[in-house]
Amino acid sequence: MPISIPNTVIVPGQWKVLKGHTVCEEIELAIRKALPESTVFTHLEPKEDPVSFGDIELLIERWSKQHPLWWEGRA
């Protein structure tokens, strides 16, 4: 069964695009090795921008609603 995995990677803003891209490729490769049927969508964000953390907060909110027993006590 195919799995779509959204992924946000937050890196220092002063990194060159190539370095951030290389890190993302390594992460995606590790995920695909662990989950061969997965498709990974990675979004790269600079850590200095507060807006960068909005996606993560949204994912945590969705995950906690979908998996309330797992999430209980972690907030």
C-alpha cells in the first residue's frame, strides 16, 4: 500500500541551497529504505523564520487528533 509522507526539514538560513538539498535527500533516502512503498515530500525551511514552524505545529495538531491515545500526556 503506497504511503505519502510529508516532511519538513528546518536548517540554518545561512546554509547554501545545495547543502540543504543534500540533507533532505539523505533523509528521504532513509525513509524510503525503511518504507519502500513511500513517497516522501520534503519542504525545506530556514530556522530563523518563525513562520517555518507553522507547518510543524499544524502536523502535531493533526497527529494528536488522529492518534489521541498516543498523544495523551505528551503536550
